[in-house]
Amino acid sequence: MPRRYIQELTHQETVDQVFLAANKQLRPNRNGQLYLQVDLSDRTGALSGRLWNAGEGDAARFDDGDFVRVKGTAQLYQGSMQLIVADIQKADSTTVDWDDFACLTPADIDRLARRLAELLRGVKVPALRALGESFLADEAFMARFTRGPAGVKNHHAYPGGLLEHVVNLMEVAALIAPRYPNLDLGLLLYGCFLHDMGKIEELSSDKGFSYTDAGQLLGHVAQGITMLDAKLAQAEELLGEPVPEEIALRLKHMILSHHGEYEFGAPKLPMTLEAVALHHLDNLDAKLHNFAQLIRDDSNPESRWTMYHPNLGRKLYKGEQGGRGEGERGGV
Amino acid sequence: MPRRYIQELTHQETVDQVFLAANKQLRPNRNGQLYLQVDLSDRTGALSGRLWNAGEGDAARFDDGDFVRVKGTAQLYQGSMQLIVADIQKADSTTVDWDDFACLTPADIDRLARRLAELLRGVKVPALRALGESFLADEAFMARFTRGPAGVKNHHAYPGGLLEHVVNLMEVAALIAPRYPNLDLGLLLYGCFLHDMGKIEELSSDKGFSYTDAGQLLGHVAQGITMLDAKLAQAEELLGEPVPEEIALRLKHMILSHHGEYEFGAPKLPMTLEAVALHHLDNLDAKLHNFAQLIRDDSNPESRWTMYHPNLGRKLYKGEQGGRGEGERGGV
Amino acid sequence: MPRRYIQELTHQETVDQVFLAANKQLRPNRNGQLYLQVDLSDRTGALSGRLWNAGEGDAARFDDGDFVRVKGTAQLYQGSMQLIVADIQKADSTTVDWDDFACLTPADIDRLARRLAELLRGVKVPALRALGESFLADEAFMARFTRGPAGVKNHHAYPGGLLEHVVNLMEVAALIAPRYPNLDLGLLLYGCFLHDMGKIEELSSDKGFSYTDAGQLLGHVAQGITMLDAKLAQAEELLGEPVPEEIALRLKHMILSHHGEYEFGAPKLPMTLEAVALHHLDNLDAKLHNFAQLIRDDSNPESRWTMYHPNLGRKLYKGEQGGRGEGERGGV
Amino acid sequence: MPRRYIQELTHQETVDQVFLAANKQLRPNRNGQLYLQVDLSDRTGALSGRLWNAGEGDAARFDDGDFVRVKGTAQLYQGSMQLIVADIQKADSTTVDWDDFACLTPADIDRLARRLAELLRGVKVPALRALGESFLADEAFMARFTRGPAGVKNHHAYPGGLLEHVVNLMEVAALIAPRYPNLDLGLLLYGCFLHDMGKIEELSSDKGFSYTDAGQLLGHVAQGITMLDAKLAQAEELLGEPVPEEIALRLKHMILSHHGEYEFGAPKLPMTLEAVALHHLDNLDAKLHNFAQLIRDDSNPESRWTMYHPNLGRKLYKGEQGGRGEGERGGV
Amino acid sequence: MPRRYIQELTHQETVDQVFLAANKQLRPNRNGQLYLQVDLSDRTGALSGRLWNAGEGDAARFDDGDFVRVKGTAQLYQGSMQLIVADIQKADSTTVDWDDFACLTPADIDRLARRLAELLRGVKVPALRALGESFLADEAFMARFTRGPAGVKNHHAYPGGLLEHVVNLMEVAALIAPRYPNLDLGLLLYGCFLHDMGKIEELSSDKGFSYTDAGQLLGHVAQGITMLDAKLAQAEELLGEPVPEEIALRLKHMILSHHGEYEFGAPKLPMTLEAVALHHLDNLDAKLHNFAQLIRDDSNPESRWTMYHPNLGRKLYKGEQGGRGEGERGGV
Amino acid sequence: MPRRYIQELTHQETVDQVFLAANKQLRPNRNGQLYLQVDLSDRTGALSGRLWNAGEGDAARFDDGDFVRVKGTAQLYQGSMQLIVADIQKADSTTVDWDDFACLTPADIDRLARRLAELLRGVKVPALRALGESFLADEAFMARFTRGPAGVKNHHAYPGGLLEHVVNLMEVAALIAPRYPNLDLGLLLYGCFLHDMGKIEELSSDKGFSYTDAGQLLGHVAQGITMLDAKLAQAEELLGEPVPEEIALRLKHMILSHHGEYEFGAPKLPMTLEAVALHHLDNLDAKLHNFAQLIRDDSNPESRWTMYHPNLGRKLYKGEQGGRGEGERGGV
């Protein structure tokens, strides 16, 4: 039976197929009875699933990030489609058709990891090369770096999301650098690679994405500094001489200033060309990815507007036909 | 005699050569005697020139934006090089070696204007094409658009600066668009073209760059809306049918939201993918251009830091050798 | 049977009479069953009506802004009176006693529209007069201007509310102008008239008050500029000569700056006497109208305080006897 | 010899006439020599006077607020007219033609004081009347209240300025109250009278306007509460019964909330209709007075713009002819 | 039967014992049926109690601040323990074992009141001593001061909380003063005593803690000024001479500036050493008390983090073992 | 000849004695002639010294932080005392009477360093003790830690200022901890010690106090994390087992959150009891020290107010007699 995508579901339609699970919660209703709530997604969007009268046993059957097979009925509530779940079980990820989902396939992750190595090795400055190698050779690090998310919600909040965000940033940096001749592309590429590295310590991906204790108390900025200090020591061994102070300072400064403003938790404002470039490119990539996802996943296909997003202080405009009419309005 | 660039001048050195003038002011000293102060630049930087005991006659000999021939003596004050002027006269721009200056040559402007037309005409959507033609065919508009500055200070504050900023934005947009498949490049390119268009009304370039009355009372955002309304009417005539409402709305929204936040004078927050892309690309281009210029023009070549810039809330780091050591630290 | 006003209703009282409807919503309860919620008002206040187990059919029987006949029972919940609805139907507006409601009668609207024309025609400056006539002669414009609301909630959010707000502003401006001799009353009166004009494009009044797409993407400030540009062209035809640039600038500046601060979406700060007067008078009128309405409509007549209003950051003090004890505490 | 008004003075013109003095300062120049600087005004504007090589003796000859006879020469510096002083002496205020100055004449002050009494006595609520009488009967209070300034700079910063501001506020309140039927005019009039009363303790007018120690440590808001507490006790004696708690609370609340926002030093937000009316009327009156004065006193009559005022974050637009072209652009 | 402390309760456990009640509310559920919700606490924490199908009669049986005997069943909802109440009655406070509760016993209050008198009388400056006596001799004042709370929620929100906060502040002030030799400890101790005194007028403790009308319209800062004015007059009688102006000003300034910043409702910024010390000590004591209480009362003993507290913008870290492992990590 | 303290100097008095130098600058006057400006202080205050017609040679004779012998004349300018310097030479610090200066003597520094060791060793937790020993045994670290300033201006900006600030914080923490039983004093003492440790890398004390490149690009917060990481590794060797993760996290969290708010450059908000205590104690100590110093050093002894301090947004109140009248107004 061909898959019915989330965007195609209609009121009272019966459903029996695989979704990607996230944000699992066991919650009581007003009468004190527990129900299980979980976000279910495929590549066309996301909806909220609810299993009434649930217990700890139901919640224990799967984790956030798992593929789950769900039986139930679609229902339209307050203009949003929901899925009233009758049964939910962990699915075998080897039988899943990855094309049905927005997240990255193992093959995608391999491809991106190879591209990351290629971009890092393309920089000819010996100290940067040595630093790159000391990361690439660290299998435990690479395993976590390539499978971690870039966030717990908003942009790139899925396995491999961090890698995808970082490689895309590096590609964009390489594309635009020729137009800004004073920009040191080697430094910028390494800044793109390092800036969110601390997230592999900040976020746990064991059971659903969540912050670790260390992540909440220290944050990925300070954690990234500690990680870079350790690798700089390794790089000096590889290199056989000290990493120039100037390079180490400029790399650390990019980590410390990439949030751009104090109010966003940056302990330093960008004070070099590469740091200011990194801040704006990071913002551009995160915002475009986030806006595109909010437009794609919005639960009301009838409306030309998404729901109001309080953290953005606005609705987003989807326009006609529930999205963008390519071919018709643009394209060079 | 070969030119002595500003970065090469030494204390007590005699000077007799051409500079680009800006920010001309006639000011009194403490004893009530007037002196003439003017910013003088070449492609290596800028310094402040002062003509003691000046009068209205001295000030009238040239305007901001003119090339001027200056005779005088370089002096180091408070760590900054200044030029004590003995004589200053307007220079003949046809005898100037444009390579000595950071501003655009007539040939640069021609090249950029051709590239602008090419980019606008590359968009295949009929309504956008018609709109583009209605601007390109308006010679008075194009003359002002290609020769105006993008600001009175900070980034691109020289003749042709607006054109240079806009074409660079469009090039960058075209480079990165393939990496963001939901982005409508046609709309985005026109948004880049239109977003600061109101500046040709906001800023006067007749005698030094300054705000017009209308510019101060209305601002380039509202002025751009009025200008776009007029051209949309012309485009409809060219097109023989109405410009789709959806396209007109999305273009106007980009003008209204490109400052990104209410506190920066944006009456609307970006609510479409193209508007959020435009805001971040505009910021990226303006900040990189501005930072590079502040680093290049900083008056103290000895220091690894620029002076403190209150509007940025920081100093910028120049690093060793008065700038960037290309070849050594980066380059892919 | 004489009407029982909302302020008079008591717990468990049976109700069968006409109310004005607003904010109609079909919402699910925790068990997934839909109910219809609607704000019901008369001239003494407002309460929330709820029809349990409702469906699309119930919601379709009337629109926001309609008079509705409601049968049901008043109930006191959490200190607030609610109305549990058994039946709700659209009422015939010709049989309604308009005195029972706070909104404007057709006769009120006529009176206010005549007063608007009178005030506009009282200004003797030819260019302003011509501009006024070009609006007054535009029947489609006047029909929408006189029947639109000034907002979707808060102050003057009912048909004719925009007209009432504008005429009151103009009256107040005319009263106080003699005390500020530098104030140009002609300009100020036209500024009062024009400042919120864009709201007839920003807000749709077809089915309940809501924002149009253009309203959300452009906003009434930019829409007002476009509308004024068009009318200035008509006024020049009427006038037979150009509208003085100075007048056009000052009028547009009032539209652009009337929100007073960047953070409230004003692209310009008030820079003329008339613009600063308009901003403060607009604020005064809107706040007094809004506060008076919140005090009148507060759902708990027992309390000397209204509920907490998060957008105002405060409760309002009603004082003793559920409101103001005129005659007793004031009156000149 | 007819007076030459400040707006008429030309470069190098010899001056010998009376001005009003303010902001007297003895300052050193760069060479450590002292000079005397003082603001000199008449009803057409203000300019800065400078006496070179001055000493304590020169400074002691007059105080801020005195009329002074000045001999000297007008000079244009940086586009602003200044007065190089040769001699400055305190003038006899009985020989001054008060019409030449913007400040209030003794007759103005008498007239305003009578009007204040009339407005206070027009309120018929016994408790308010008794309170009013307890102030009006306090000659020491009335002497200070009628001769104090409303500020040390900005609006109404001259003897009688507080009285003028308060009476104007009361007049405007009485004019607009009929348009807001829920507003208790009696309370509002007393709120207008009392809101800035603490300024007679906050500001010293003995030798130039400046803050007292108590004014700086407590502020006119808290000082006003203490003053009102004392008068409420007197009013109860006059009345023979307690002032109703409700009235006392509402009056104090107006004093405490009249700055409108926490960030402007208001310990309370306005929570009654009269308090919100007072805040906005006070703002309107202060801003209109301040803007009109900045436009009138701007030192560069050639420009259509005032200088930039950092505390306002803007320039003001004066328009053509150094001010407003009444008769021509407005007037009903 | 030994008490089962709140931290020990398990899912489905039957409960029949005494708790301290707070925040009593009668609320409707979605079906319009009322239930009673009340916070129940002992010295180990707090949980929410709910009595389904409750009425006014149930709510009338006890008040906030009472000890209540509760029969019911503990239930775990959304990770938090709740108590489903079958019966709730006011308990006899004389039979309560006060050690089981975090609030102050009558004996605690006596001890703290004696310590307060001792600290006030330890200051040897006659004017301060006289002021202290005029408060200590006022039995009505002392009765309210010693039994009032310091807030309606957050820190010290229980009978005697104000006294406990004030005495602790004074003790801390006395401890640290020797390390800051310029600090006038006498003034600081009286500032600690007076700063929140207005809260006995601002908050009503008759039936649950809530704001009085005067409290909301005036606030404890202004109310404290009025109270201090009255006592200064009494102190002058006791003293037989005026209280030095300098002392009165410095005391009032501490009341007016203790919130430290305008945005927190302080009408004045601290401008004396004692005022800045009071502000920071007050903050330290309130924050430490509040954080400790949020950690102790957090409803999920399994987690190393408290719930998110929106007014603090963060979660708090409890660490391992539901709290602090004294003995192991610290102790000098 | 007995020393004439700065507070005693009178206009035109001849001076020949030793001062402490700071903020040395070579600056041009309006005529382009250089002069040397330097802040000179003793324990009674500070004043500005100026040597006219100075050159690089004069500036090279001493450094910031040196004792200098100055010959010259005191002059009163704009109400402030200045010193017109005729000759300035570095003085021999061994002949200086340290009691005449506010900075720390070598003996003070020894005493404070011993007390620091004592406090660190008083904590009995093995992991903290081991960490303490690893710092105390590092002579290079201790040399810099005990001689560095806590800032470049404001509080504790002199050699040993960091040590003095840290030891005082630890003393205050130990004094108040018994009053807050949930506070882990061991952790808090180490947090006090570590929180500003990065300043020895952030600030250079070689030639006047200034920021290092690394200090500006990374900041003392991130630098402190790197330093702590290195010492934690050493402590583990000393200890023979890992430092508990919980302890390391809580220490790092105190460093990262001690600025308390994002806007002050804190990448994390305080989330533990010790972190919130550290933030408020640090603020208390820094503000009291800073206010006391501004009051002591204010250049106008006649005034009861200091000059306006823009970074504080206020003047400070000195009160009568140029300071505090101990004995008279306070003292327990």
C-alpha cells in the first residue's frame, strides 16, 4: 500500500504506517488519566499523535528519534490535523524507506562526512591541517559529531543535523569568499567546523534529544573551548611545533563570538572579519532552514499563513497553494 | 614622482599629491579662529586634514567627493597621523590614476550596471521581467541609481557604492540559492535590487553626501514603496496585464522588512523565506564591507587593534602586520 | 420582556435575548469533542458563551459582528460570569434596539461622517482642501472608511470604530490647538484623518475582523502611504497645480511616525510639531477608550479590579460600585 | 535704540543691550585660562555668550535667571551665532521691557495663579475643595509654586514655568473631558495640580536652577507624596471629617504613576482612567512646549533642521522660513 | 502514626494528616464543574491538592495560611506528585508539631522580634534610637510587622516572613560591615529595617496573602515613605529636637532606591554607600532564600533539575540525591 | 617636609613630592603641540597632572603603576584641582612611605596571599584541596595572581587588587554562609578564588594596565575555563583519582555565570545556590569598593556630590564634610 503522506491525510482517515517519533510525553488529562503525546513526522510535515489512557508501558516501547509504526485515526481539531493513536510500536529501521523522511540516511551522513574531511584537508595552512587531522583521526569524536543534532528543536533537530548544518555553512563560505577578498577562507572554514562542536557534549542523543547536565551548566560555547584546547595539544604533537598563537586565538574567538550579541549568550562580540562572517552565515543558514521547516510542517494546509510562533514573534507567509509556486514566480 | 600612500606617510613628511575629499567642515578653534577640516583618503586608508586660519573661500574651492590636490605636512598626534594642509585645490579627475583610490572608476560603474541588467533580465517570470525593464529603461533613474552612495558613512559611502552593494548582494544570492531549494531566486534577486532603491531619494549626492529633507522625514523604506508603486504601474502597461498581487506583495514586503527588527526602523518583520534571506545577506555584505574598511583605514598602523568604534561597541582586531597575513594563515 | 443586561445576570439565570457576537471559535476539549466559543456583548459589558458538542454547522450560522439571539444559562466560573449556550441564531439587525449595544448605529455613522466632511472642509489651505475633496468624493473609499474597525481587538474594534476614533481625534485636536500657537491645525487635522487610513486595507471586515494578507505583509503604515500617493495625484488634478512638496512631506511624515517609537513599528520618529502632537493625541484617545472599555466589560462585577491584562502589564482599578461614582467624586 | 532680537543679529555686529542669563559657567580653555560662558536669551531665541580671560569676580556679578546688560560682538562659529562679551552686568529688572523675553511677567504669574484658584474651586466635591483650600491658603507654598520652574532644562525651565505648565494642563483637561464621559474631571484637575508639586522641593531656584540634595536623593514624586500627606491632614481639619480613602488613593496614585513607565522612574503604572489621562496629557504638553522651544531657539537660522538632540535621538524639522508658515499651510 | 513527609509520598499512597494551606482557588473544569485547588506543604516540600466536584462550602472551611487536615490519595501526574483530596478541614494549630513545617513558630517570631529590638537599640545615634523606639513602642505596628509575609509568592511568603527577612538582612549587614570601613552600619541597619516596611500596608494577611487596593495603587515604596514621615514626627517628640535632615534623607533614599534599577520600580537609583549595600544585600538574601525554596519544593524528586521557572528564565540545578551532598563536597 | 595630601592642596600651591602614576597619555593640543597627561594619586584622592610641550622622552621616563616625583603647581580649573607639571621623574619605590598611598604594600600582599592559602586549605573536600594545592604550588601563577589588578579602571585597579578582591569575597562568604544552611561553603570559597582568575591572562601589567590581545578576543571567563581545565588535570594526579564530575561542573559553572546576566557577558545564568551567591557577593564587593573610591577621589571637595559618572548613570552623594561623619550618624 503506498504511503499516505502527512500533508495528504484527511479527517477521520484510518492510518497504519511508519513515522519518525519525537517529543514523547506522558501527560494527565483534567481527570487525572494519563495519555501519551508524541510528535510524528515524515518528509511532508509533522502532526501530534495522542494515545488516550496510556501508561508507562506504552511510553517505554520506543524512544524519541525512533521510527514507529502507528495505527490510528486522523482527526481535525482547531484547524490542525491530529492522529488519535490506537497502537504504537518501534519499527525496524532497516525496512524503512528513508526517502519518506526528512532526516538524513546513513548514506547522506557518509557523503557529508567525506565532504567535511575534503573541505578541512583543502586548507593548506600546516597548523590548521594538523588540527583538522587530529579531529578526523578521533573516531569517537567523529561518530558523535556526524550523528548529533544541531538543536533540540528549531533548526536541524535530527540525527546528522549538526553535520548537515556545518557542511552547508562551509560550502556557502567557500562560495562567497571570493567576493570578499580580505576574508581568510581557511580560518573561516575551520571556524564553521568548530563553532557548534560543543553541542556533542551539550546535547544527549541517547534517548531523545535533550540537554546534558554539563550542557545546561556550561553550554556548548565553553564546552567547545575545552574540546579545542585538547585538540590543539594533539595538533602540536602532529605538527612538531607550536600552533601559532594568532591562529589559536582567532579560532577560539570564532567559537566565543558566533552568537553575535551578548543577549544571545555570546561572551564576546565578533571582532575579526571571519568571526563576523561566521555569525551572519550561521544566522542565515539556521533561519532559512528553520523558516522552510515551519512552512513545510505547518499543520493547517488550508491557510496561507503558518500558526503564530511566539519565539519568532510572527506568523510566516506560505502564500498560495500551501507553499511556493516555483517555476511560476522565480527561477533564473 | 611615485605616490606616497597614506599608510606609508611618516611624521613630518612633506606631501604634495591628490586625495579624495569627504566630510568637509569649517570649524572654529577655542580662540574663535576658523579652520578647515576634511577627511582625505586613498586606497590604503584615510586621515584627517586640517587647514588652520581658513575661511569660507577655502571651503568653497572643492566639495565632498571631489579629488583634491593637497600640499602640506604629515604629523603624528595622539598616535594618529594627520595632515597639516598648506594648500588645497580641486584636482582634474581625468588626470587621476583611479587605481590609487578605493572608490569606483567610471569603467567599474559601467561594468556593474551591465551586470545588474544581465541579472535582472535573467529572471524569466514575465511580471518581474517587465518590472525590471521599466527600471532599466528609465535613464534618469539609472543615472542616479548607478552613481549614488549606499550611506553617508559606514559601508559603501562613495559614488557607485549603492550599485556595488546591490550587485554584490545579487551575485551572492545567486551563488547560495542552489543550496536552499525553497528559496525563490527570482524574487530574491529583485528584492536585492529594490531594497535600498529609496536611498537615491533619501540621500543627496549634489554637494557631499547628506540626507535630503524628504529622506529625513520619510526614509528610504517608505520612499522605495512610492517608487515601486509607480514602476509597477509602468510594468503593467508593458506586460499588458496586471502584475500578480502575490508578486507585488512579496516585493514590497522585502523592502519593508529588510532591516529585520523593529528597533532598526523596520515597520515589518521578515515573514517570507526571501525576506529573511535578504535581511541576513544584506547584513552580511554591509558588515563585511564595513569591517574591512575600518581595518584598512585605521589611522594607527602600529597597533594590532583599530580604534574603538562606539556605534559597533567594540574595537576590531587587525592582527599582525597591520592587517591579514594571507598566504600564511588560510587560503584553500 | 425588558432586556437583562450582562452586568445584571446572576448565577443560574435563564437567558433568551440578542447579543453582539465576536471572536467565534470552534475548539476541541480535552476529550477531542468540539465546542463553540464566542464573545457576547451588550452596552454594559461582555461575557464568554460556550455551546458544548458543537459542529461546523453551528459555527456557520453566524459571523463575528452579527447580532445573535442566544438561549442558555448564565453560570459563574472562577469568579467570571459565562453563558452556557443551548441555541444560537443570527438575529435580524433591523429589529434590534441599538441603544442596547455599545457599537455605533447607522445614524451615528452618518452623523460622524458628516462631521468628518465638515472638519476637512473647514481647513482653508487649497492643497489640503483639494486632497480632502478627493477622498470625500471617492464613494468606495468612504464606504469602507466609515464602516471599518480601528483594530481587531483593544480599542474601537467594531464597525465604525475607525471613523469614531478619527473624528474624536480631530475634535480634540481642534479643542486644544488654540493653546499651542505654533501648531498648524490644518495639517494636524489632515494628519488625524490620514494616520490610520491604511487600516481599511490592513483589516478585512467581511467575516469577522481579521488581517488581510497585504495587511500582514505590508501594514497600515505602508498601505496608507500608497493610498495617499494616489490621492495626491487626484488632488493635483483638482487643484490645477502641484501640491506643495512641503505639505506632502509633512502629511506622509505624520503617517510614518504616528506610532512614535521604533519598537512600536514606526519607521520614523516624530520630527515636526504636528507629528508629535498626533502621536500623543492618538495614544491618549486609544488608551482612554481601551481602559474605559476594559473597566466596563470586566467579567467580575464584585471586584474593584479588572482581571490582569498581560499586554498592559497590569490590572485596572475600577473602584467601588463596579465603576465610577460620578457626581460624588468629581464634576466641575 | 530699538532692540536687536537674537534672530536678527549678524556676524560682527556690535551689541549693547539686555538679555536673560542662564547656565553660567567659569571654564578653562586648553591653555588653562578661564573664560565665562553663559546662555543669553530673548523671546526670539538664545545664543551662547563668552567672556575671555574671566575670573571669579566676573562670574559673581550676576546669577542664572537675572537680566544682564551685555556689551560685545556677535560672531558666527560653525554655523551658530555666538556673542563675544566685552562686559556683562546685572540689569535692573524694573526697567526691562518684559515683552522682549519669553519668560513670564509678574502680571502673567498673577493671572495664572488666579486661574489656578478658580479651576481648583470649580470642583464641587467637598473633600477636593477642602484640599484645594488648604494649598491656596498656604502663602509660603503658593509663593514657591507660582515662581518655580518645571525643570532645569527642556520644557518650562524658567520662573513660573511650573505654574504655566500646570494651568495649561488643567485647561486642556477641562476642554477634552466632555469627550471622555467616564473621566472624573474633578479628580483629573487635582491630579494635574498635584503631579509635579514636589518640584518646588526638588529644584532650588535660589541661584540658578539646580537640584537640591533632597531632590536628588528623593525626587519630586516621593516629595510630592510627603507634601500631599501633610495637606490631607489639614484638609480633614477644614472638612471636619476624613477625606474618603478612595479619593486620597486616587490622588496619590496619579502622582506616583504620572511618568507612565518604570524606565522613566514611575514606581507605579497608571491603573485608573484619570492617571492614564494625566500621563498622556502631561507628555503632550511637555513635548509640544519642548519641541516648539527647540525650533525657536535653534542657533542656525539658515537650516531647515535644528541641530541633533541626543536626548531625543533626532533633529527636528523647522521647515522653510526658519519656522512655520502659518496662514499658508493651515488654519481652520 | 509517624508523619509521611511530602518528599516520601509514593503513587497511590493513602494520606491522612495535617498540611499548611496556600493559594486556595475554586476553579471550573472543562465541563463547567467546580473543583478546589490548594497548595499543601510541610517542611520537605509542597504539592498541589485537588478536591473534585467542590463547592463554595468546601472552599469556606479554611483560609490560606491555615493548617488543614487532609484525607486523600497521592497520585503521580506528568512526573509531579499531586494529592487527590477526599476531605479537607481546618486543623487546630495548637496540636500541630511545628517542626514538621517550614514556617515560623510563635516562638521563632518572638525570638526574631526580640533580636530586632536588640539590633535597633544597639545603634547609638540618638536620632536613630528615637526613631527605633517610636516603632518598637507602637504595638499595632509591631503586631503587623512581625506577622506579615515578605511577598505573595517567591521569597518569605508566609506569616513572619517579613520579620525573618529583615532580621537576617540586619545580621548579615552587621557581619560584613567591618570589612567595608566607609559603610555607616547604624544607617544601614535602619535601612534594612525600614526598606520593606510598607509591605504591611501593601499586603493583606487577613484571608490569604494578597495585595490591598492601596498596595496596588501606591506600592510599598511610597507607603513606606508615608509611614516613615509619621514616625519621624514621633521621633522628634521623643528626641526633643529635630531629626537631622541628613539622616532623614539617607533613610528615605534607602527606601526609594532599594529595588536598584528603574525597571524594577525603583524611583531612584542608589546614590549612597548604604543604599547600594542595602540593594545588593536584599537581592542576595531574597535570591538565596528563593532558590533554596524552589530546590526544596520541586515536585519531581527523580530529576537533578527543577522545573523551568519563567520569571527566572531558567531551571535550577539540584544535583545528585535530590539536593546537596553536604559533608561530601564542602564545609570548612 | 611633611606630605601635602591631594585633598589638602590649594590653588597656586607649589608641589614637590611623590605620587602614584596611572593612565599616562601623550596628547596634542589644538595647535598640534604635544602635552603629557597623567593621573596622580595618593591615599586621599587623585588629580590630573599636565606637562605642557612634552615629548616622547618625557613620556618614556616612567610607566603607569610607578611612583613618580613631581614638581609643579596646583591649579583650580572648572572646580577641579589639577597639577601643572614642571618636572616628573620615576621615584625609588624603596624610599616611599607606603602609608601615603591607597595601593597595597608588599607586606599587605604577603598577608593576603597567606590568608588565601589558609582559606583554600581550610576546605576539607579532597578534590577541592587537591585543586587548591595545584594552584598554590604553581609559583608563576601565584606571582601573577597576587600582583595583578582586578580591572583597568573602576574597582581594584592596582597591583594586588585582584588578590584583595578575592580574599575579601572569601572572607565575606565565610561570614555569611552560616546564615544560609543550604549553601556549600567549600564550593563557594573555591568559586570566589577561581571566578576572576582569567584576569591574569586578560590584563597585562607590564606597562600600565591594559588588555592583552588574548584578553580582548577571549575574555577572562573563557580564559579561566582553560586555566581550570589544566589545573584539574594536575589535581587528579595529586589526588590519584578523578575529580568528581559534579564538582568540576559546579566550579566551571560559577566561572561562566558570575556576571549574572547575558547582557553583562555571562554565557550562562547562575543555576546553583553557590553561583547565585557568588554573583551577588561579587557585585556587592565590587560596587562598595567602587563607590567608596569614587567618593574618596572626587576632585571637588567643596561639593556634597561627586561628578556625574556616565557608566553608573548617576552622581554619588558624599554628604557633608566631604565624606561620612562616622561617630555621629552610625556605629553600633
